[in-house]
Amino acid sequence: MDELYDWAELKYPEYFPTHQDSFYIQGYYARFYQVTDVYIGSLEGSLYVYGAQFGGLLELGELSHWVKEMKAEQMATEEMDNI
């Protein structure tokens, strides 16, 4: 999970601008970004964000979708680095 959160920090710095430590809160495995007042978290196989920018709690879909997207982007980056 931490690898996915690290990737989100790189891909979406407007929401997750600095590296933060993960923790458990109300069953979620999450990170909090004080600068943007945003949480990213996972619970029961789904990825969530929480903050005013998202109108409160927003489910982003299944974790498996996001892990696949992260891995595909990592593979593409590695291929470009090998050119």
C-alpha cells in the first residue's frame, strides 16, 4: 500500500505535496497531508480520498485498478529509461 501512496505523491503533487507516513484511522490505512488538508486511504479493497477539494469522502475505485495503473506507468518509465 505504501508503494501506491508514494506513487500518488509523485503523480498528484497538487493533493499530496510531500511524503507522509502512513497510519491507521477508523479502519483505513491512510496518509494525511496537512498542507492541502487531504487524506488518502484504503479500506476493504477500495481507494479513497478525503478533503474539501473532493466534497468530503470520495471513493476512487478498487485498489487493484490503481495498482495496475501504477505498475503500467512504472514499466513504461523503465522502458523509456532503457532507450
